Amino acid sequence: EAQVTQNPRYLITVTGKKLTVTCSQNMNHEYMSWYRQDPGLGLRQIYYSMNVEVTDKGDVPEGYKVSRKEKRNFPLILESPSPNQTSLYFCASSSDSTTEAFFGQGTRLTVV
Amino acid sequence: QKEVEQNSGPLSVPEGAIASLNCTYSDRGSQSFFWYRQYSGKSPELIMSIYSNGDKEDGRFTAQLNKASQYVSLLIRDSQPSDSATYLCAVDSYSGAGSYQLTFGKGTKLSVIP
């Protein structure tokens, strides 16, 4: 089954404790991206990657890191999480930016 | 920064009516336009994509694009309670150095009243 898999689905952590949210896709897609979704602010792009070893900042990259060492995986790293990073996070993949994006199930992160 | 604007709603329509959702965008160079549906607590899923001016129909859904006015809309005919969701407009735009970015509007919440 074609899918984008994010883990974990839910995470509660403390300020400053490094964490990684994993994202994996099995569709051989070139383009992957991370979004955060907050009430009243919609989906905002954090980082995106057009291919292996190529990553670009989205609209809200501060406080986040990503890597794209292989095509299927695109982890999101929070080196020192803060409460303002409490949000619902989605990973997405597509063949390229002009085609349908497939979304993961979402990760609800709470930083206390 | 590229902007995609939608009315936040909520938009309420009676069952069987036509629901009309609108979206404007700021980047004149945008070439790809999408409508996603998101049920509460779920991931967005693609409803329609449109790339050229005019109308594109798929079942009860029709997407309309007017690049001169920088406007894209989604019509839902014979609305059903199951159509109640938030509808997200997304626009692709060039962000430099061969890189493209997908920007989403904040979404319009649709409620279909039985």
C-alpha cells in the first residue's frame, strides 16, 4: 500500500530535550516536505526537499532541522524544543511540487 | 512571501445545495493549483488539481481557475453531510534556484446541514 508513515503519532516532551520525528514514504517520490498546522494559521511549510541531499527552508524553519540522506526518509529534528513548537506536524511526499501530495497521519507534539 | 487567501468560514449550506469555496493567490507565476479536504483530526487529501484556465469537473466537484484574476474556486454540487470538512487551497510557486514550494491557504470550514 502506497503511504507516508510518520512516527510517533503523539509525543509529549520537555523544553530543551532533543527529539526526532521520522517520516518515510514507499512511493519513490522525489519531493518531500514538513508542515505544521496551528489553529487559525493553517498549514505552514517548515522545510522541503526536492531530492536526496537537497533541502530548502520553507516559511517557518526556525528551530527545526531536516536531512535527506536517502530518498524514502525525511526526518524532522528539533534540537531544543520550546513550547511554541507545540503543534500538529504533517509530512508529505509527491513526485514533484506540481503533483498530488500524499500526507502522513500527523504527529501531535506537546512541549511543556 | 507567497500568499494564499481563503475565507475561513464557517460556510453553512443545506444538503443538496451548491457550496462555493474561493481562493486568491499572490504569485502571478504560479502554475499548479490544488484543493484538499481535511476532516477534523485527519490528514489532508487531494480533491482536485487544476493547471490551466477554465473549469475542470470530477463528479460533484468543479474547480475553476482564472490566472488573470489570480483566483481559483471549488464548487461542490448536491452537497452531502459527508462533505462537511475544512477545504484547503494550495498553490505551487517558484522560490528560486530551481526550487518550488507549495503554499496552503488557512482553509474554509464547510458545514452541510441535513
